[in-house]
Amino acid sequence: LTGEPDAAVSWEAGSGLFEPILTTDALLLATSDRAWLQALLDVECCLAVAQAEVGVIPKDAADAIAEQCDAGDYDADQLGRDARAGGNPVIPLVTALRARVPAPAREWVHHGATSQDILDTAAMLITRGGLAFIDADLYRLAAGAAGLAAAHRTTLMAGRTLLQPALPIPFGLKAAGWLAATLDNHTAVARLIPGLPLQLGGAAGTLASLGADGAAVTAALAGQTGLAEPLLPWHTARQRIAEIAGVLGTVAGSAAKIALDVALLMQAEVAEALEPAAPGRGGSSTMPHKRNPVLATEALAAARRAHGLVPTLQASLVAEHERAAGAWHAEWGALTDLLRLAGGAAGRAADIVEGLEVDPERMAANLDGRGVLLAERVALHVAPEVGRAEAAARVGDAAARSARSGRPFAEELSGDPVLGPHLDTATLTGLLDPRTYLGSSDLFIDRALEAHRQAWPG
Amino acid sequence: LTGEPDAAVSWEAGSGLFEPILTTDALLLATSDRAWLQALLDVECCLAVAQAEVGVIPKDAADAIAEQCDAGDYDADQLGRDARAGGNPVIPLVTALRARVPAPAREWVHHGATSQDILDTAAMLITRGGLAFIDADLYRLAAGAAGLAAAHRTTLMAGRTLLQPALPIPFGLKAAGWLAATLDNHTAVARLIPGLPLQLGGAAGTLASLGADGAAVTAALAGQTGLAEPLLPWHTARQRIAEIAGVLGTVAGSAAKIALDVALLMQAEVAEALEPAAPGRGGSSTMPHKRNPVLATEALAAARRAHGLVPTLQASLVAEHERAAGAWHAEWGALTDLLRLAGGAAGRAADIVEGLEVDPERMAANLDGRGVLLAERVALHVAPEVGRAEAAARVGDAAARSARSGRPFAEELSGDPVLGPHLDTATLTGLLDPRTYLGSSDLFIDRALEAHRQAWPG
Amino acid sequence: LTGEPDAAVSWEAGSGLFEPILTTDALLLATSDRAWLQALLDVECCLAVAQAEVGVIPKDAADAIAEQCDAGDYDADQLGRDARAGGNPVIPLVTALRARVPAPAREWVHHGATSQDILDTAAMLITRGGLAFIDADLYRLAAGAAGLAAAHRTTLMAGRTLLQPALPIPFGLKAAGWLAATLDNHTAVARLIPGLPLQLGGAAGTLASLGADGAAVTAALAGQTGLAEPLLPWHTARQRIAEIAGVLGTVAGSAAKIALDVALLMQAEVAEALEPAAPGRGGSSTMPHKRNPVLATEALAAARRAHGLVPTLQASLVAEHERAAGAWHAEWGALTDLLRLAGGAAGRAADIVEGLEVDPERMAANLDGRGVLLAERVALHVAPEVGRAEAAARVGDAAARSARSGRPFAEELSGDPVLGPHLDTATLTGLLDPRTYLGSSDLFIDRALEAHRQAWPG
Amino acid sequence: LTGEPDAAVSWEAGSGLFEPILTTDALLLATSDRAWLQALLDVECCLAVAQAEVGVIPKDAADAIAEQCDAGDYDADQLGRDARAGGNPVIPLVTALRARVPAPAREWVHHGATSQDILDTAAMLITRGGLAFIDADLYRLAAGAAGLAAAHRTTLMAGRTLLQPALPIPFGLKAAGWLAATLDNHTAVARLIPGLPLQLGGAAGTLASLGADGAAVTAALAGQTGLAEPLLPWHTARQRIAEIAGVLGTVAGSAAKIALDVALLMQAEVAEALEPAAPGRGGSSTMPHKRNPVLATEALAAARRAHGLVPTLQASLVAEHERAAGAWHAEWGALTDLLRLAGGAAGRAADIVEGLEVDPERMAANLDGRGVLLAERVALHVAPEVGRAEAAARVGDAAARSARSGRPFAEELSGDPVLGPHLDTATLTGLLDPRTYLGSSDLFIDRALEAHRQAWPG
């Protein structure tokens, strides 16, 4: 039981015209119809084996059932259409499985389980598989961001707030921020995986048809599937689904933040960094000169779609009695899409960060030779003498004059009748040197790198 | 150019394990990868033909291009994977189309257009096709609801507010409400379809590469595609997409309201109506006695998913400059899914209403022989004599006593020392007869039926 | 009955710490608690007057009721807390109103109505008032955009796709796009307003307690409120609410698109346009040199919040039976917030566009003296001779060489061994002149201006 | 520094016409404008004290600043309106605070901080306060559910799936499910609170203006506020906000699930449980006999609104560079509302569960004397003899005949020619006794109760 379908086979089912654009091959495979079908069969198989282990069904029956649990023997499209009559694909799948298993083993197929037991447990297998691939991309993303953070400690650029240049920052600090977010998400994913629970409750959550064997079968099924044993069946207690949705939405959003930063840095007028080039990537169907932020665009699109799916999965918490009439059925496609899209955003962000082309010279140039971004520093320096409010106003005026006239900011400051006397040339040169106005940047970069080392030790 | 793909062929592409459960065959076909691929090719074909018509490209070239525009000659899965490099499937499709078209016609493939022109126009063809099928289900739904409204003018049941019995209503009035909502949605869909616009703007919305022929080509393309000519290219003015999303979300929600009513009426303890039976429908994988509201459940699930997609499409309004970096790319899958889900909800609601099994006797029984639902009427009757507040309080107490004691409400009312004197037996019998307390129900049913007759005249 | 509360009084109720940031004063007033309270009282008043007109209640009673319908006499905060017991504020309001109206008129307060009748009708009054203010901002926005479109027909700038320079466009065309979107939204708002329906159904939608007078009272109430008479009561047929939500979400999104364009143009590295300056606007709490896109930021934030509210209102379509248990109650706050936020986005966009500072010189400079944005044109020009694919490749290479070397694009093109022979100096000068590669821009600007003239004739 | 505003004062600011309906007094207080204003001032105060502690500013200055940090001295409405110019309320608040603090201390107000530092840290204080109240309601909810689980181990009712009776369950098991979900949410809230981080980054996240003192000031501020010290400033790394949103959405949804169960059980036709009665609660404005599920309705409405806010907060992850232009500004109102609504849902669910009126007799009656809900058990019993498929079919037919005829299920089973021989009277009596078909229900109840004991030990 691996949760990782065979790539060659899975592509048969069709990856689609649009879906590859917003996800990775790994996630397409891990969440394909084929993967789902195998997961459903894996659960039926594990259930039979677990029940044989506990003595609820004959060992021979479990063997005979296990032999028929290869997704290659079933037709997902046909099952999907047959699923309409009962509202879920487990009903026709059990029929098909029973048809393949010879008597008397046939009687023990799906024993003691209800459709939701199979589907929910399969969903956790699919989620586990999908999260493993997502975490692999978070690993790449973190490694790439850590490399940038370490390499660009002294590469100065404009920190930008509300899309306007604010203060100088090292590019390494921006990368450290990407890293820290990625580590948070890795932590969340890593915490989620071992708690993914199996579902076994029978028709109404009592395991009535298993008599006194409910607990033993559940424990054995946990062993077979490698999933956690829940406190209670969770057929209408969907906190775990909501939590998965929250983590996936956060992964997608954090990845899209990196993509947005890069798309903005790639603007021709900024030109401080470029997505990695690849043959054909970023081209236009008509404009030979273009180099589009394609990876970033795909990550941003994936996150947009992901965030729309989270409330659908959270709303499924509001479930009627012992099985929801609709809320549950809305989960399957939403969870599948959300895994794909979160994985797509993380994968694209990893691709970007791993191969980012950084232009330190352009960063330096954009930082503004005129020194205006150090306005805060100058104002703070003269504040004790002229008062904070007047300092801020006069420094701001000098910055505005410098922008209009094109004259150096230093010159405008020196010429100010109130500020000038407090700002001799040496002082001004010192104040306007961005390299000495980076505050705790080095410390923050160190912290992020240290956290990275601890996140994947060894 | 029809927008209606060939069913036999389209199924090849796979309908999926989960998707049929929440949609109809018609929508699966109308929105399949195959349908999208054909729509994209239809646009390239129509563009060439339109340009030949106007004299921008040679007639022979258009013919040669048109010959290669059969989706059966292309591989959607391969195009999807190749689409990653440029972020959309039109780029590899144009490459593949050019490879099939012989020189010199090849040079005229995709002339003057940008990827977004092709994709947006194809999206409108797909939307037109999907809406046509949705409107067909609205027709069935309206017809079914109209039939119920007409047939059940005098079938009394409890009107229920906040899930509690309130006043008697004819079941026909409930059906008239379903009908009126359906007519509203039909009106919205019918208004939307003729305004679906083609997109043609070229690389940045100026149609620069068409020189002075932009307007003529646009008009000819409108003729070829049957789509409306927009005021301006709408590459980053997505109001129409947002409007489509709004209408589809409303269609899904209105259908789900009907489904919810029926699921609630089907509860064993209520048992006033049943979804139409069909072999295998509504069965459980374990419980032989069950008859589940499967159609309703599927409609409810479809609407839940649909409503999560609407804000994704609305957020795409917030697009950067002349082509969005992500917002546009998030539309394709969201629009496809939304068409399917709205169509699924409408289709299931139509199935329900067309074959609804109504149990007038159970409705009458649940209406409460004790007459408590007429409490409002009794209170209003005695209010002039005893004051409204005291009337309401005493009538409420009588209702509560009747519930506790099991004695008829009339008896408890007569026994009240203040109310009794104003309520002789004949008066009480009259007041507690629900048939004479239906207000404007008949009028409302008439209005809905008349509107139905006008909605699809002839 | 105006729907426009008295400003001076309304501010008493508190505008809040955060709310003014994302909306306008007009919308704060139109949707304040005070405005809602007055609207609820207006409905009770109109109902009484309408019933007197029809003869259902005495004229004196209506007069006595009308006298007590001034919101200034009631305490919204107290009503809000008292509303918990019954789940809506109409129940305590009716109690409070009855307490003020002397007998015997008191008995006729709220006659024949249910809480939802009052609240829904008041919601339509609030919506009408809010939409009127929103449309006024759309008027300002359209006028501003039309002014820019007309003034900047020949102001060339880079059209940008996926955040990269693509082709030259007139700034006037970008403004025409803003205008066209605004006109679409004005059309939608203007179509919505006259159809806003009153609600009158009584306890379960039959108007039972009005006997045979239901239709007459409804018609009279339409006269009193100026609202449309619906086909049927719409207590659980919320298409109109969903439609309002869709339009408001679209208004917010379209306004935010303009804001995003301007925020991007304001980037120091782009610097092609600036929000209008105002004392104190756009300042930072620490950085004297900054000029932040504050209006744009507020519009973007408003749209983000707006889009989250739309699905909440659409989901309210899925209502149980004759009154929803929760879906209805979720509408009030969501609709209030959505009106504010859509109005806020539109208002800020109008402020931006009305006073936009455009820098044509910077636009020209960013358009790139090297002429690379005309690459498409050059490639199309030589394609007949060298083939489209080779033309695109070689032109792209020349653009890349020009970017690396800093040499003019023309020079790199001339130097290409294949392209050079087809591109003499005069030809190249002509091809690289952006003023002659604007396609249908003028036509599109004309169309938008003409549509503007027709949108608000006279 | 408490995060718990003074109730008497806070009400002055107005609780609103609609807001109390969907939240609790505690949350209204904890998230009022007054509370926010105090939190903002608390952060300015703590910052000054922390800086004095570290020696960055004079102790006297910190004392002078601290003296002016009482929200009662400021006007939230005025600050809100003044906030428009800069896009956030901290800018005018700092101005107002500086105006009250005498020179020279005035110069040290807001030293080294940017608006976002103050607002984000205040948001964490507000969140901490709100979560504390929410957890108090989760405590009540858990205690109530545990009481019901323990008291109703043998109270049998119909377990219902897809709104249809399925199998017998103890009502105590349903309550144990509510309990387990509540414990999950308590765990999530309890894990969240200690990690709530302060924010301190200065203008662009480097703490440049604090020179070498950034780390020391940050640590001291953590001590003053009791908030966690983050790895890095998180101005555009909003994972924590997204996580808070996820947890609050889950709390709301889990509470609404309980509310939905109770609203469904309260249906007159089911009548198995009732919300606790209170004077005036659940009344109708017109119908004296009604008892509406008001608490449940309010919880359901609160959850609907809450789920629409989660994606708004998740989308704020996608932030530009070092401060987002809009995404950040969209958080404040959304977080405030989400705290209120999650708290409202939890509070109402606690009210419901604490006082739930359970009707075991009605539960037993609805369980169906005919025994049909044991159909699964009968089918499983005879399956070894007649085969599973035939068993299921014949048992299902018997159930259907029993429903039509009104004859006992046992009789129909005995009369079946195939089943009858395997079902003597004693066997049938045993099989149809629900008390012996409860599977692991007792175990599950035990587990939930044990987890409850461990959740709040001592």
C-alpha cells in the first residue's frame, strides 16, 4: 500500500487540457481517478485483511478479495456514471468487486463497512500521498530560498511597501522571509500527515454489524493502512477535513506570495530578478520579445482557485445527523482539486526559487543613487535637534524637491536652512549609506537559516 | 459550428469517477476537454474564414486552415502538458495547427490574434453550449413545477418556517414558488446567451496587427461564431464572466432549494413527498430498507461546490493592465466546473420535480388534526374583543395545553375563560378549517402559471 | 420615504474605527443602524398607510402609527440585544412600536405581516438607497474615465500583458476600457433598481390573515414604498438577493481593476501616473519620502472583502421550506457590508480617476526608445519573405541582443543577415514608429465615449 | 494588559442592530472598536516600556507615554475617518497620542515602529482575548455534551443518514460525537493562543531605525505583551492569520453541526429534542403556537457568515513585497467579524447543549416499533444461508411491504418463503431488539468522556 500510483498507467486516464497548467505531474498522478480507484480498492483490501487478522472473516476470503483489488481491472468512468444512482462510487465498486470475487469469499467483501468508511479512508490515503509530494516541493522551495538568503546577505535592494520603495533591505532578507513561511508550512504538513485518520463506523457510526469486534478491527485496519485510529468515527465530525483544507490553502497562498514578488520584480521597469529560463517558457503566441513570468502566473492562478475551495470544505462541517446529504458529496472533488492546486502553487514556487536569476546591479540601481530611501534615517537623526514633526516634514520636502529637480537628495538636504546646519558632508554620507542601515537583517537571515537546518535535520 | 460535441467521441476522453455524480451527461459533453479543444479550433477556423471574407487573408488559406480544425486530430492531454511553458493551451495548439496546415496557408493561422482572443471566444462558445443545456433543464423543471402547482391547488400541507409548522398552505403554492424561481433563472439565462461576446483584441487590445481592418474582421467573426460583438475587447474587463458566474450560482442555488425542500419532505417522520423511484436509486450499500434522497443530495452537493467557484470568477475582475497574470488563468477550470455544477443541480432538480411522488394524505395528517396551525387566525379573530396581546398569549397557552394534553385545540380554546365566550362551536369550526385560511394562494398560483405560459410561448 | 438618512443624526451611531477606511460617507449613512431602523419603521408605516388606503385598517390608526415611525425614538443597540430571543430585530421593534402607539390604533401595528416582510422590504429600501449612491460614484468614475480617454488619445504608453511590456497603446485606450467597464456596471445597477421588490407574504407566504385583500394591500404597499410588486412573495426564493450580490461584487471588482492599474503605474520604477494628491494622503507613519497609493489600496481591500460576501448571499438561496433557519439571518450583515464595500471601491476609484496625474513623458520614456515593443510588427512585416517562424525567432533574438548590448533594436535588426536585407532604414523607421501601430484604438475610444454619452443622456 | 475591556464602557460604542444576534456579549466586547483602540494603545505603551527597559528610550518618556494610553481619551469614530488619508488608523492615532504626550517624551512615541507593527500586534491581542472567550464557550459546550453523552448511553434513537433513519444509536453517542468535535476545537484553540506572535519590523522589516537594539526590543516587547516572539517579522508572511482563520471557521462549523442536528430534531414531526426554553425565546411575531429553534438558527447563520470570511483572510497571504497594498487592509474587519461569528456559533451551541430538553419516549417511538431499522442485521443474519444479495433484496422487500401494509416487519419477514424458514420467532425477536445492536457505541462514549476529562484536567 503506497499511495503512489504507477505513472505510466495513470496517464492513460487523461491529464486534461487545463489541469496540468496549474499543478505538477506528481499531484496529477497522486490524485487521478486511477489513484482514487486504487485507494478505494486498497481500503476494501486492507479491511478484509484486517478482519482476517482479527478472525472476523476467513483468511482465505481476505486473500481472495485482495487478489481482485487492482484498479487496472475496473473502469473508473463506468463507475462514475453508475455512482449516480446511490450518490457515491463505492456502491457500484462493491458490486463490481463482488462480481470478481468467487463465492464464498464474495460474502465477506465490504463486511461491516458503509460506503463512507471506504471513501473517507481512501480520501486520507490520497491526502497522505498528495501531502508527501507537496512536502517534497516545500523541501525544494526551502532549499532554494535558503540558498538565496545565504548568498544575498549583502545584495541591497529597495524594500517596498504598498508597492513603493521604502527602505533598503538585503535581498537575502526577502528570501529569508520566503524561507520562514515555507518552514511554517512544512511544519503544518508534517504535523498533519501522521494524524490522518482512517474511518470505520458502519452504517450509522456504531460498528453494530461487527458486534464486539469493532475496536479490534479498527486497530487492525490502522495497522494495515498506516493511518491513525480516530477517537470516534468522524462521518459527521469533519474537523480533520477542514484542517487539511486550511493547511492546503495556506501552502498555496504562501507560494503565491513568492510568485507575486517575483512577477513584480520581473517587470521590465524593475528587472531585478527573473524566473529561470527554459526553452519555450514564457513566450508569447505573437510577441517575439517577451519573457513572461509564466511560473509565477501559474502559481498565482493556482492559489486563486485554491482559496475558493477552502470554504466549501469548511462548510461541510455543517453535516446532518449521521451522514450529510450533500456536504459530504461536495468534499471529494473539492479536496482533489485543492491538493492539486496547492501542490501546483508550491511546485511552481520551488521551480522559481531554485533557478531564480538575480540582478544585484539592477537592484542597486533601483535602490536610488539619490539616497531618498534613507529619508527615515535622516529624519530620525535630526529629530532631537529640530523636533520629529519638523524633521519629517523638511526631509520629506527635500525628497520631493530632489525628485522634481533630479538633484541629489544630499544636496537638497544640505540646502535646507533648518536641516543643513545639522548635516555636514561626512554625516550625510554616512547617513545615506544603505549598507549601514540594515538593522537586524543579518540576525533575521541567520534565524531563518538555522530554522531551515533544524526542519530537515541530517 | 454548433457547440454540441459528438457524444460518442467525447466519452472517450473520460467522464471521471466523481464528476458524473454532480452533473448531467449533457454538461459533461458540453464542457469536456474534447468540447473545449473543438471550440478553440472552431475559433481559429472562424477567424480565418472571417478574415478571408473581409479580404485580409486569401480564401484558399482559410479553406486550408478550416480543413485542419477537427479536434479528433489533436491530443488534449499532450496540449495540456505542453501548455505549461506558456501558461495556456492555445500556444501549443497553434503550433500543432500550423504543423498540419501546408504552406503558404500556414502563415495565416492565428493571424492578428493573441492566445486570449482564442481562449476567451472559445469560452463563450462553451458557455453558450452549456447554458443551452441548462436552459433545457430549466424548461423541464418549470414544466414539472407548473404541473405540481396546477394539480395541488387544494392539497393542503403545513407551511413551515424555521423548520416548524406555521400555517396551512396548498402544496401547489410551494410548487408555484419553485416555478417562479425557475422562471427568474430562465429569464436570466435567456438574457445572457445572446449577449455572449467574442473576444478579439490582438496582443494588447488594439488589433494593431490588423491595421485598418480590425473592425471589419471583428464584425465578420461575429457573423461566423454567432457571438455578439463587444463594445471593446474585454481581455481585462471581465464583467461578463462575473455575470455568467452570478447567474450560474443562482441557478445552482435555486435548484438546491427545491432539493432541500424535497429532502426534508422525504424524512421518514414527515414522508409527504418522495423523489421518483428508479431501479437501484437511493439504495444503501448496507441497509436494505433505505430510500435515500439521492437526487436531492446530488443537487445540494453541486450547489455547495458551485458557490465556492463564484468568488474565484468575480475576483478575476481585478486584472493587471492588458492581461492578468493569474486571474485569467484561474477562470478556465472554474468556469468549466461551474457550468457542470449549475447544470447538475438544475438537472437533478428537474428529475425530482418531474417525477415527484406526493402524498396528500400524509400532508393532511401532518397538518395537525388538532388545528393548532390556525392559532394565528383564532388570535386575530378574538383580538378586537380581548386585545391583541392577551389574545396571542391565551391562544398560545391553549396551543401548549393541547400539545401537552393531547386534547383538541378547539376544546382548550373553548375552555379558556376569556376566549371561550367569544368562540362558539360554529365559529371555532369555521376558524379551524384550513381550507378557508389560504389568503392569496390561488392568486399566487395563477400568477406563476401565467408567467410560465409566457416564458416559453407557443 | 427617501432612504437617505439625515447625516448629522446618523453619525451619532458611530462610524467605526475601521469601516470608514473601506467605504464612503454616503454608504456609511445609507447603511447605518440608524438607516436600517428608519427603513424598518418606514415599512411598518407604509404598510399601515397602504392598508388604510385599501380600507383594511382605519385611517386614524394608520395616522397614529405613522406618527411613531421616527427612528430617533428608538434605540438600535437595545433592539439588537432584544432581537436575540426571536432571532430578528423586527420582533422587539414591533413591541416597541406598539408600546408607543395608543389604543385602539395599536392593534393595527404590523397587521397581516410577518417579521420577514418588514425586514426584506426594508432591505430593499436600504439597497435602493445604497445603489443610488453607488451609481452616483459610477457617474463620477465614468466622467473621469471619459475625460482621460478623450484627452489621451495620442498619449502613448506600453500596453502590458502578464506584467510585461507588450505593444504600444494610447493611455486613452486604457481609460476607455475603464469607462466601458463602468458603463456595464451602471447599466446593471440601473436595471436592478426599478425591479427591487417589496416583500409581503404573511406568516407562511399566503397572506392568509389579509383574507381577500392580499393583492390590494400589496399593490398599495408598492405605491407607498415605490418598490416593485413581485410575482409571488419571495421569502425563500432569493434570486433577487443573489443578483444584487452579483452586481455589487462586479462593481467592486471592476473598480479594483482600475485601482490595481494605478497602483502599478505609481510604482516608482514605472511612475506613469499618480493618484491625486491631498494634504496628508498617502503618507507613511515613518518614511517622509513616501507617496503611497492609498486610494487604490483601499479600493483593492474593499473588493477583496466584497468578493468573500457574495457566496454567503448566494448560498442563502438554499432555504428551507417557507422561511430559512439561518440562511436568511446571514443575509443582513452580509448585504450591509457588501453595499458598503462595493460603494467604497467605486468611490475610491472615482476619486482616483477624477484627479489622476498622468505623466506622458514618462510613459513615452518607458515605451522604450529602442523600439522593442514593435517586435511583433517587424516580424509580421518580414514573415512573407522569411517565413513566420524564422521571422519570429530572429526578431526575438535581435530584441534579446538589444537588451543585452544596449544597442538600438533597429541596429540589431539591420545587422541580422536574414532580416537585414528586407529592412532598409526608411522601412525600419516606419515599422518602429509606435504612432502608426495602434490599430483600432481610436475607434475603440470613440465607441466608449459614444456609449458614455448615451448612458446618461441629457 | 488584559485584552478584556471594561464592559460598561464598551457598550457605549454601540453594539448594533444586527450584530448581537450572531454573537455573544463577550465577543462584542472583546472585539469592539473600544477594545481595538485600547489594544492599539496597549501596543504603543508596551513598546515604549520595552524600549525603556532595554535603554533605547528614557524611562521618563515611557512613563509619560504610558499615561496617555487610555482608550477613553480618544475618539474611535474620528480616528476611523482620519484613517482614510493614510489607509490605517495607526497614523492618526500616533498623531493624537503625540499631541497628548508632552515634550520631550513626545519624540519617543511609536519609536522604531511602523503602523503595521502596532496594528498586527494589536490584532494578536484582540485575537487572544477573543479566543479566550471562545474557549470558555467550548468548555461549556464540552461539559454539556459530556453530560448528555453520559446520561443517554441507553436512550435509543434512530441514527439518520442522508436524512433517513438508518440504524439505532444511543443518543449518548450523538452527544459523544459533538463532544469529540468540541475537544478537537479546544485543542486547536489552546495550541494557537501561546503561539500568537507580536509584530515588530519597522518600516520594511529590518528594524533599521533601532540599530543594534532590534532583537533586545523585540524580546522585551514579548515580555510586556505576553505574545510570542516570531522567528522573523511577518508583515507579508501571514500564515498565522490564515491558521487563525482556519481554526475559527472550524469552530463555527462544528458548532453549527450541533445546531443543525438540534433544529432537525426539533421539527414538530420528529420532536425528539428541544432547545432550552426561555421567556420570549423562539416566539413568532404572528403565530402564538410556535417554538422556533432560535439558538440553532443563530448558530447556523453565524457559521454561514464565518465561512465566507476565511478565504478573504487566506487570500491575504498573497501580499506584495514588504507590505501588501490591500490584502493587509482587508484583514482587520474580516478578522473582527470572524472572531465574533465563531464565538457566536460556539456560544449558541453551548446554550443549546447545556439546556437541551431530550424526549427519550419520542426517540423510542420514532425508532419504529416495526423494527425496520434492524433490516441490516436481519440481512446479515440470513446471508450465510441465502446469500448476501438475495438476503438484502428480500429483507428490503419485506421492509417495503411492511411500510405499505402497516403490518409488523417481523410478520413480513416470517412470511417470506425464503427468509421465513431461517427466522423463528425467538430469533426474530432477538434480531429486532435494537438494544443488542449497538456495536461499539459504549466504547465510543467512554473514549469521548475520557478525552474530555483529560482536556481540562483538575
